[in-house]
Amino acid sequence: MKLAYFDCFSGISGDMVLGALIDLGLDENELNIALSSIDLEEFRLDTRTVSSFGLRATKVDVVVTESTIVRTFNNIRDLIENSDLPGVVKSKSLEIFMRIARAEAVVHNKPVDQVHFHEVGAVDSIIDIAGAAFGMHYLEIDEVFSSPLPMGHGMIKSQHGSIPVPAPAVLEILEDVPTYGRGVPTEIVTPTGAAIIKSFAAGFGPSPPMILKRTGYGGGTKELGFPNMLRVILGESIDLPASGEELAYQVSTNIDDMNPEFYEYVMKKLFEKGAHDVWLTPIHMKKTRPGTVVTVLCAPRDVSKIKDILLQETSTFGLRTSMVTKKAVEREIIGVDTRWGPVGVKVGRVSNQITNVSPEFADCARIAEEEDVPIKEVFKEAQLLAQEILNKEPGNTK
């Protein structure tokens, strides 16, 4: 699986993402052809190599004739849907714009369809967002991870006047994302950059284990006193488990508006797609609404399929993904003959030492029902019989 790790040590913006992707091998001619299918004002991409503190990066500027057009989300949606961009690029571009629209709607206390895009609706932002989505598609990146995001401070000018840094929309977009103060008196994570990485990243934290292939640098504009660039690292996923451990992904989502009858079906589908385990946790959400956390543990190769099931079969609007290590004991099933019938018993071992002896519940329940005997009696006898068999094996102790 091809991975991309966004190392956002200087923040992230739309032009930095586009520059890093071009630096990684995104063909500029293919990019221009794709973007020219969007019915926008005349523009061109100005791409050049820049240097910051001795480090080289690709800087991209969108050069456009001055435009006073103020667009709504519906305007932008029509532009993208009527373009010749690949379907997956269209859907991801609209996801990014919808994320920004929802944030702006909260900040300005307006319905989403009444939000007017000024800075974000400008041609360069449309190009940055659609270009980033096209670049991910062109480079065939399967999974994206990101470092925690650094935050600046102070005030910046906007269409509505001076606003604090981080911008209110940025804070709305980055809900549940790990951030930290960088001590820089300016904006270093823009709404466009925040929405792009929130839409693509499966998780935020250290770089996942991978075989490094290429590194791309996208240059920023401001002088920060340190290298102003976004580093994107491409690689192939690998498993690097410790002794007796393996890497796994934990995917979770909070749900408060789904028919509870659906959970059994969703869990069944998740297990069919390779889930190692699925569990539900009751929680209280906003306005004390009761909700449920759906958590899935799966192998790295199955994470995309698991996420697809959660997005398709539940009412969620987003997922959280983290990498974990999983240690499972060696296990086997032995058969015992109780006075009521045969029962399978699960035996767990670590380094040939028995750690658990557990009769199969289904077998015990079946016998208890058929023979009208307490299930605890069936369970106890099966466990004792299994222990007698195991005690006869040299070197096996519990």
C-alpha cells in the first residue's frame, strides 16, 4: 500500500500541498489539462524552485486576473461537477469544500447554502483544492497520515476585518485533530490547508512504518525564521512488529442518529471485510444526546475496506484512525466429552505456557438448552476435563 506522510513542521496551506505534490512527481502538464476543464476565470500556474534556510522546495503560485466574483458552495459544486476531472477527484474536492462551508456556517451563524466564499472561493483556492485532489489521485496514494499541526498566533486580515489566529474556521475544521503552538505570530495553517489534510489524513501522529521512496517539499510564502515548507514523504507500508506483536489499525466513529437495529448488520459486514474485532461503547454527545462509539480493529491491508463499510453503512460523517500494536496468544481448540455431549475448548499459550482454558460458549449454550442443565455446570465440567488433558502434556502448566 502506498502511503504519504505529511510532515507539517511549518504548517500547511493549499499552495504548499500543490508544490509538494509536484515535487513528488505530479506532472504539471497533466495537472493543467485537468484544471483547465473547470470553468473559471483565466489563470496559470507559476512553478519554480525556491530555497529556505538552504533547503530546496517547489513553490506554486496561481496567477489569475483579478476577480470580484463571490461564490457560494452551490456555485463551486456546479463548477467541479461540470468539469472533466475524474470522479474520485470531484468527490474529494467537494468533500474539502463542504468541510470549509460547514466551518464557515458555524463561525458566521448561517446555513451552509448561505455561506459566501471570499478568500476560499477565489480562483487560487479552487485550483489548490482541486489540484491537491488530482495530485493524490495521479500519484496513486492509498493512505495519508499527518504530523500534529502547528498553530500560529496573533491577528490577520480577512474579508470581514481582523480576526484572531488560528482563524475560527481553522479551529472548527480541525476538531479532534492534535495541534500545538509553534510560537509564530502569523497564520501558518490556513482554512484550505486544514480542510485538505483533515479530508485526506487517516490519522495524526508519528510517521507510520514504511519503506521510504520519495520526498517532496512545497514552499511557503512567509518568512518565519525557520524553513517554511511542507514535507510530504512517500513510501510503501510495512509491518515492523515487536516480538510476538503485529501492527493493526483502530478505526472508530461516534454515532448518535442511526437506527440501533442496524448495528448488528454493520458488525457482520465489518467482520466479513476482515475486522479482527468490533465493539460498541455507549457515550453522551453534544446536548447530552446518547450516542455510540463504533470501534474496529483490523490489519493494515484491510483498513480501506473497513473505512468504506463504516462510511457506506452507517450515518457517520467522519472516522478516526490510529495505528496500534496487537499481541495475540497462540490458540488452539481441543475437544472434550462431557456427560451431556462434546464441547470445544479454546486453549491459549504463550511460549508453550498455558494462559487460558475457555470452553466455547456456543457449545455450552447448545447443550444447556438441549439437556435442560445450567450452562455454568456445562462450562465448569468442560473446563475441568480440558485441564486434565492439558496437565498430562509435558511442560504445559497453567
